Amino acid sequence: MESIDRIFLFTPLLVAITGIALLTMRPRAVMYAFQLMSLSFIGLLFISAPYRKFIHLAYRCVSIARYHQEKDH
């Protein structure tokens, strides 16, 4: 398993865990640390999204639509 696949598997899990932790630790001072971690994982999710295998589906759909658009003209 490649490292980008591991990132794909663990990042949404970490986002969910830190998000739930934010809900439970709302009034406490430690909330800011969890908020920073959660936002960091969300940033990682957006940064690593274009390099995943699942983005191929979106690229393929756009490619097919563009092909049919150019074919009609």
C-alpha cells in the first residue's frame, strides 16, 4: 500500500475523531488544540485530494464531456 493510500484512509478518520472531540470539549481550554489539529487534518485532506486514485473518476467524466463537446463542433 502506497503512502498516499494510507493518507487517504487515515485522514478522514482523523478529521472525524477530532471533530467529535471538538464537540465534547467545547467549553474547555484544550478545545483550541483539537481545533488546530482538526483544521490541519482538513487542510491535509484538501491538499492530498488531487493525488488520490478516486479523483480519476472526476477527471474521466470531464474528459468524456469535453470529448463529446469537441466532437459536436
